[in-house]
Amino acid sequence: MKTKNLVKVLLLLMSVVAMSVAIVGCGDDDKPDTPEMKASIVGKWHWEKTIDSEGEDVNDGEECKSKKGYIEFSKNGSYTEINYNEECEISYKTIGKWQFSDKMLTINATTIVAYDNEDIGVELKYVLKILEVNKDSLVFKLEQRFYNGKEDEHYSPVVYFSRMQ
């Protein structure tokens, strides 16, 4: 009799463990990419804040008060980033292509920076993990960053954007 009860208890425990694994395994992180998720990325986004891996807000603030810098993801896969300096002139412009798969956003682009009256091009590659995307906000974590083909120091901030109207 004790053996039957022990077997019943073990079967019950195994069932509870199996159900727990099934429930935990089906969380939001396991949702596959959807066309809606990819479509939500498309648009023009304004930078709000950057939080480093220690949880510190590393915002430098806007340099230009009358123009907002932005990133833009187009339906055709093109990517544009514009930043302004204190004189509200473009300080750098980045153009390239973006791809989205498995909640990872990959950007391959060239940044043009004006330096001593000369434009300098820097080849970039960003690999970003999308943490949140909806009609109003885009949040990602920088997973990898390459400059001219070489991986940059490992810096994994979380960056917050709001959709521009």
C-alpha cells in the first residue's frame, strides 16, 4: 500500500514539474517573430535614453534644441540615422540596410562624419536584441558593435526610442 501511495505521489510531482516546464517554456520570449513585429519597427524613432550594463543612465542630452536626431527603418530595408550638433547642423549621418530575425535586428551601414572639413566614412555593423516594440516605443539591447570590420569593446546598453510623429 505504501508503495502505491509513493508511486502516486511521484507521478503527481512529475506531472506538476512537467506542467511547470510547459508553462514557463511558453512565455512571451518564445513567441516567434511575426510580420506585425517587423512592421512595428518600420518608422522614424527619436532617442530617449540609454542605460548602461550597470543600470546607469548615460544620457548626454540633445545637442540641438530645435531639431531632433532620429533613426529610421524603411519598409524596403534601408536604415538612416541623423544626429545634429550644437549649431543644429548634421554632425553625422548613417545610411545602410537592416534585417530582422529571431528578435535580433542587424544593421550594416556607413557613417559619414565631418572632421576638419573632410567627410570620413566609417563602416558599422550593429547587432541589437529587440526587447520591446510597439506603436509608441522601441527598446533594444546592443549585443555587438563593429567599426570597419573590427568588434568594438563589449558594451551592452539598453537604448530607448519613441516614435516620431
